[in-house]
Amino acid sequence: MRFQLGQSTLRVLLAVAPMVLASQSALCTTNARETPSLLGRWVGTWTNVDNIEKGTESFVVETQAGSTIAGFFCWNVRLDPATCSASTGDYEPWTGTIDSHGALRIMGKIGVYPAKLSRDGVSISGTYQNQTLASHKGRWSVRRASVE
């Protein structure tokens, strides 16, 4: 099948094409989301998959450069909420990323912690898997700590 366009139709198409492309380009940039800021302390709980072990935690984001984040978890089942004032043996440093949709990819010293930031930006929930103890896996969730 072969189409023939008259010169006037071709001129209109050539005149409109740049406007269509420009509007699509503008649409892409205006719909782009910014990476949410996670800086600060978040507090919450963790539960092992078998529900035998559970405890409190602090999730601290010390640095954020764009989508790259770094900080530490403070695991301490003796304090409620976890205050991160316990021995350094209860701290787990981590590095990770957050994308513009709130998906977190965190790799800690002993485990991996995929998670998701809530739409309103006030809580994070996810799972964990210890890299050396296959049975140590479960769920975790935190909320922004209140400023005192």
C-alpha cells in the first residue's frame, strides 16, 4: 500500500511535528518525580517470619545524596522504642538507594532490606533476610520519629 500526500498536507505535518514532540518532551519532565528525602531517625518494629522473635528498631538515615542513602539500624529488643543508646553491637551500618517511587534497596552488614516508602512519606515497611542465617528473615516497619 502506498500513500501519497499532497504538498499542502506535507507542509502541515512538518509544521505540527515539532510542536507535538516538544509537548511530549515537556510532559515527560513535568511528570518526573523527585527522590524523597529520608534524612533523620525513624522508629518502629521488626518481626521474624515465624513470629517467635520481635523487637523494636531505629532506622537512621545519616546521609542522602540524590538517590544514594547511608546510615544504620539500631536493633534493641530491650528498649522500647529503640533509642540507639545501646551497645554498638546492636548497630548495623547499611548503604542503599531510594527511587522516585519510594522503593528502597538497602544492603546492611548482615542482611538485605528491600522496602517501600508510604505515599504520604511518613512510614517505611519492608522485609529482611539475614545473609548468613537463612531462618532469620521477616518484616520491618518504621515511622518518622517525632522531633523532641
